[in-house]
Amino acid sequence: MPNLKDIRRRIRSVKSTQKITQAMKMVAAAKVKRAENKVKANRPYAQELRDVFRDVFEAMKNQASELRGSRYGELLLERPVKNIGVVVMSSDRGLCGSYNANIIKQALVLDKRYQAEGLVPKFYLVGNKIIRSFKNYSKSEVLGTSGNITAAPTPHDADLMAKTLVDAFHAGEIDAIQVLYTHFVSMISYKVTLKPVFPLKGLVEEIEHTITPIDDLYHTELPEEPASGAQPETLLEPDVVQVLDTLVPLYLSNQFYTSLLECSASELAARMTAMSNASKNAADMIAKLTLVYNKARQASITQEILEIVSGAEALK
């Protein structure tokens, strides 16, 4: 017969856990709406910035000689792809279901896949979970790490990431830049997405075969191609170099900042869902334990009654 004291202790323990999961669900629900609003507010600006950058890139195609005075000119020039810089974004904390497991799995698969293709992947890791996982499961070079920023990302964090990767590009350490992150779809859905950042054309076509979907969770986002037909002429004032030096940092920083916002919203949505499920599971477990407790208590009372009746019969 189960021990009534042990069952009561288990019920109290599960109730305490349920209070924690319910509180975490409420906190995540309060934060995820703000994160979703940030994502939705940033998307139109990010899309327009990509469109502007694409138009400027088209206008600069025949002006390569004028880009030598720019720090960012090399980013637009084609060169053979051997080393690929991949920014991988996870969360800093757990208790968000399979969110981090999906990111880590796809990052490790991508690592092996690039190596099988004869390429050299080099990673910039964002989030404590992916940082710890790569120490244990990957031997690829790490260009840099950033922890404790995914909960509340800022443009400054994106600027630091962009600077590190641009420096690595100029040093010849990497020939392309990509971001592996979670694209926020809704409160109950997100997609693990690989997004090329640089180069926009030429090299993107050259490495396209390396970024095809791995499975249903692995979604590849490619830059949109300009519509066919007549295109308006783009005038760059005061000159090509100044336009490039102003626009490229904005473009790079916004690409990383957008990805960080998407990851933050996806993480909070995943945590809210996970804590909601945990609370429901705790309620089910409490109901089952209560039933077991009542049955054990009933059996105990019945046994005591039988003992009393037997004792009374023996005295007759």
C-alpha cells in the first residue's frame, strides 16, 4: 500500500512546481507581446532598407573602380567562397521547450554539411546555450561570442557583431556572411531560418546548393530579386564612396538586429507555450496523485475497520 505521507509530499512538490510554471508563463506572455510589436514595427523598415541597398548595389555594379576608397567596397566584390561565416542565434536560458534544441541541431548539421562540401565554416555564436553546445560538440573555429543579449537585444549589440564580421571579411578569414536564427511566425510557430547577408549576388548563386533546406524546420530565406522590366535610374550623391560607407553599416546592423528581435520573440513564445504545457501536465499529475491518495486512504480506513471488527469478534 502506498505511503500516505509520501503521496502528500509529492502532491505538495508538484503544486509548488505548477506555481512556478504558471508564473513563468505569465511573465513570458507579458513580454512576448512587446517583443512581437517590436518585430512587426521593425519589419517594414528592414524590408525597405534591403530594397534600397539592393537598388544601390545595382547602381554600383559598373563602378567597382570607384569603391576602392571605401572600407566596405570589398564586401560587394565577388571572390571565391572557401570560408563561410555563420552567425548562430540561440537563447541564454532554457525552459523554452525544443527551441534551443532545434537551433543547436541545425547548426551542427550545417557545420558537417559545409565541411562535406569542402567549405570551411566559421561561427559567431550568440546565446549561452549555443556557446556551451559548440564547446562540447563542434571543433569548428569560433570568430566570436555574445552572451546575455537575446532577452533584450539592442542596436549596439548588432553593431558589435557587424564590426567583428566585417573585420574578419577584410582579413580574409571569411568570404561570405550568413545568419542562422528563428523567424517569428506567430505565438505558436517559428521557423529556423538561414539568411545570407553578404554577398547579395554572384556568390549567393555560387553557394546556393549549400543552403538548401535540411528538413521541414530548416527554412532558407534568400534576398528578393528585383522585378523584371524597366528600372528607375539611381543617382548616388554626393558620391559612391560616401553613400556606401553610410548605407552598408546600416544594412549590416539592421540585418543582425532584425534577426535578434525575431529570435527574442520566438524564444518568449516558445517559453510561454512550454510553461503552459508544463502547467497542464502538473494539473494532470496532481489529479492522478490525488486519486491515488484517496484510494490509499480509503484502503487504510477499510483496513482499520476490518481490524476493529475482527478484534470485536475475537472478544465474544
